[in-house]
Amino acid sequence: MRRYILGERSNTHVINLKETLKSLDESYAFVRDLVTRGGTLLFVGTKKQSQDPVAIYAKLCGMPFVNERWLGGMLTNFATVSSRVKKLQELEAMRAAGDFDAMPKKEALQLTRETAKLQRNLGGMRDMARLPDAIFVIDTKKEQIAITEARKLGLPVVAVVDTNCDPDVVSFAIPGNDDAIRASTIMCRVMAEAVIEGRYMASQASVAATQGASQASPGQPSSDGDATEPVRAPGGSPANLSPAPAAAPVATPAATPAPVAPAQAPAAASAPVAPAPEQAQAPAPVAGSVPSAPAPAPVAGSVASAPAPAPAPVSEAPVPAPAAPAPAQAEAPATGSPGA
């Protein structure tokens, strides 16, 4: 551990945190890559300071753990441990079904105690169907049996080593204080984050592989031996396959609506035609009346000049009244001559 110790102060060794950070990054990358490949990490920490952090973060990332007691042969005699895990599952199923209530009181009490003991020692390994791919240990001195079994089986060991531990017996040594609760919590949290990130990377890789397979499937050769994608004409390029003939008919209908504009011209020109009948219906002047000025011709397109000719005949209608006395004056001398 000398290479990880910064110095000594008050008979206490001070760990170099730069080495701790470097080793922690290496261990993080290893665990992440392990989980990405589908591996399993076993959390081990039976010290009182590390029992709660190990259980909490192992459950958070969905990995098995041992935080009460390391039973000899948990790895080397995994077949026996698996049988005891199955027994635990059977007892839990019986208790959930209410079989303990139908049993005699003494027998039910014995089975309850056995269930509690199995849950305490093997509760964290109930979902571990095979040997783990690596183990994470806090305090290698206390968990010496677990490290020995892992090395015998060739399993990588990621461990937090204190100044009183041997870093050479583990694969990835993280120098740190294994007696502090906060230090144990930080180490367990970092390993749990590595597991979660590895699972996320694995899921993204599977999604990318699925998309790549779906995109590559249209180009695969068909049963006749011809690829489905090359539908081009011989010697033709992708530009030649564009639907040029189909685009030409679409443009022709757009040009046909253009002649619609002249059709509205007669409608505008027919507007001044209306005043023509009004001039024909105007009353003719009476003989002897003062000739009235001719009505102005309506200007084409003007709306205000069209009704102007209509009031002119109405105002001159009383003009024939003074024309009546004119013949009376002519007959006066004719009547006077016989009287003479």
C-alpha cells in the first residue's frame, strides 16, 4: 500500500486521493463494460458500516449482494447454495398461500425461523441463477474467504483497500477508508452508477442493431437471387428514374385557367349598355315647346353619369302648358270681322 499512501500524520497514514480517483475511474470503466456485455456483479460487505449501503445500492441497480455473513462455499459450492435458495422460495410461497396458519403452531414456528434465517443469509442472492462475473468487496481483510473463492474460480475482484490491506490480491484496488460509513456509501454508489450506465449502453446497442437490421433487410437478395433494391433500367441513373412524364400533365391544367380572365371583360363592358334603353324611352318634345338641350351621352364605365338623363325629361314635362294660348291669339281677328 505504500504506492497509495501520501504521507503519515499523527501516526495515521493519509491516502493519496489522486490515486483513489484514478483507480476509481478504472474500476468504473471495468464494471460498466462488464454489465454492457451482460455480466453480473456481486456486492459483498458484511461490516457493520457497509451493510446498509451495500444492500441499498445493490437493490437500486438490481444486482445480488451479501451483507450479513459470507457462508463458506457461496461461490465454490454454488450448487448447494442454489438448493437452499430454492428452499427459501418454497417457504415464502407457502407463507404467502397461508399454509403456515393451517399447520400446528410448533411446526409453523420452526418453518418461520428457518425462513427468517435463509432470508438473512441468502436473501440478496435469491435472483442469482448462476455464478457472478465479478465481485465488489469492501474491506478485503474481513472478506478474505470471499476473495479466496473468487480467485480460485478466476473471477475479477474489485475491492476497496485500506492502509492495512494487501492490494495485490485483488484485480482492481481502490485505495480508501473502509471503516467510514460515508466512504462505503460513496464507493457503493459509484459501482451502482456504473452498473446502470452499462445497462443503458447495452439497451442502446440493441436498439441500434435492430434499426441496422431493419435498414439492411430491403437490400438483401430475394428468393430468386435478385436484389430487391436495383429496379433501375440498364445503364440508368437514379435521376432517370424520376417521374418526369408524370410532372408534365400536372403543369398543363395550370395553364388552362388563364383564359378565364378575358371572360370577365364582357361583363364589365355590358355595364354602360343599360342607359341606352332609357334614352329611347324619353318623351319627344311637344310642338311649340322650348327645345331642351340634348341630354349628355353617358360616359362608358361611369356610374354617376348614367342616371343623369333620367331627371332631364321629368323637369321639362310642364313646358307644353304655355303652348295652348298660342292658337287662341290667332283666331281672335277672324271672329271680329263678321261683327263689323
